[in-house]
Amino acid sequence: MERRHRSHRYNVSYAGTKGHERGMIFLDMSGTEKRDRLPPPFVWAKVHIEGEEYWGRFVKIALNVVKKEPTESRLVENVLPSILLDWCGREGILPGGKTCHVAIDPIEGKPEEFTLEPCR
């Protein structure tokens, strides 16, 4: 997949305990340009992933929750771990494994909506 020049890459990282690992996207905030491109912390934002609409909950340093609806309810599954496993493989979310990156970009004309895709 060809990367657009304006894309910013973010590292996929590890969270959880042994046997219950899950991936998250670490938001490296070196430089204000990267932070200014993302929604403010603790806000649900519409995220487009492989043609599907989801809602992502960004926090200060990570995107760690993506759901089909913007809710704190544990009854609605967080699909981000399974998406990252598909894109990066298990070794891509574990410490010491290969480095996996994703791109998060605002949608032109819709600054409150974002695309999320793997960097291959």
C-alpha cells in the first residue's frame, strides 16, 4: 500500500499480562504537529478501518480502544486488539518483537474523522 506524504506513523505496543496480551497504538508526541492532528484526549472519534466505521477512544499517550459504537460499556467489544493481531501478528504486539507501525490520518474535509491503516 502506498503511503501518502502527510501520514504519520505510530508504533504498535504491548499492554496486558502474560496470556492476556493486547495491542495498542502508542502515540509518540515528539513535535506538536503529531498531537495537533489527533483528537483531544478522552474523546471518542470516528475511525475508518478497512472500509468500516468504528469509534476510537484516544487518551494522552495511546489509542487503546476501538469499538463499533462510542461507549464505555464492557458489553461492547474492543476490536483494536484483534485488528492489530491481524495487521502485525502476535510478535508485532509483544515486547521485544518486530516493530509494527500504523498510520492515523485525519480525513480531508472531515477533521473529526480519521483513517487507521497498517504501514507495510
